Amino acid sequence: MFIQGTILTLYIAVIGTTLGFILGYVVGLIQDIKITKEDNIVKIMGLKLIKGIFRIYVEIFRGTPMIVQAMIVYYGLRQSGVELSSAAAGILVTVLNTGAYMAETVRAGINSVDTGQREGALAMGMSPLKTMFFIVLPQAFRNILPEMANTFLTNLKMTSVLNVIAVQELFMAAKTAGANYYKYYEAYLVIAVIYFVLCFVFGRLFLLIEKKMEGKKDYVLAVEYMEAQ
């Protein structure tokens, strides 16, 4: 029972964080697009509409508890005729919640990159798209990795709220075991240890990845390297 609950907890946290990160990246990138005077009216109106929709999405999911989101998504979809399993609904909620938080993190990560590098790349003839993908995003990713790790660890623990829609994750496993054997204290103590071990192991793993990504201190910026060629 606890093993199955642990596996499902990890599955929801990994899938939810990964897809949520991708969603947040897309939302963050679009939110960071600047509207210029040279843009035509169609592009300007389209961007404003999309940015407005994304802004509403981010504000709603950042401003409401995940437990409420789970109830609304699960029962709302069922009333609309969309049959989703509790686990699938749990993953969907985790993705949407993570995406809302990661969107702001991605924007902050992009803005943390020195604007001189972007301007230098554009001055050398690189297109805005190439500049974003080859100069800005690699550095932004490294900047937001710690927050991404924190988000995963948070999701690992926040899966516990999904028991309200009957997701058979770790907390639900303890709840069921306690009801079956009348050992609530022992059951919750067991999952507390499991949560701690999972967070400790993954926390140390992310720290190791961060150190590996730091690289050498004497690296040459991509723009500087291209200027030297």
C-alpha cells in the first residue's frame, strides 16, 4: 500500500513538474515578448489578447489553493461530461499549478540575463529567435534551476492534497491503512519518514546537478567568443 502510494506520488510530482515547467516556459516566453512600434496591428492585438489570457491564468492559479483547484477541475470536468480518472485529474492540476508559478520564474530568469549579451548578439546579425534560444535561454535555465528544484520538492509534498479527489497517493495510503488497522499515528509517522527521505535524496541530487552546471569559472561568453572569430 505504501509502496504503491510512493510510486504514484513520485509519478505525479515528476510528470506534473516536467509538463508544468514546459507550460511555464511557453507562458513566460510569450509574456516576455516586447511589442514594438514596427509591429502590425494584427500582431499587436493578438499578443495583447494572448498575454491577457495568460495573465488571468497565472493570477487565478497563483491566487487559489491547490486543494480547491483539484476539486474544481475534477468535479467540474465530470459535470461537463469529461471523465478523467482521479490520478489524471491530479496530474492536470499539478501541471496547471506548476505552470503558473514557473511562468513568473521563467520571466525573472530571462530578465536576469545581462541585456548587453542580447544586444550584442542582435548587433552581430543574430535573429531575435536565435538570440533567445542560443544566448538567453541557456543562461536563464541555469538561473532558474534552483527554483525548479524547489518546485519539484513542493509538488512532492503537495500531492498529499490530492486525496480530496481520491488519488491513491502516499497520504491516501496512510489514511486507508489507519482506517483498516486503527493505527493512524503509526501510519502517518511512516509517510512522514518517506516524505522526508524523498525530499532529502532529491534535494541533494538537485544540489549536485547545480554544481555540475556551474561549470568552469573562466568560461567565455558566447557573444564574446563569436566576436573573437
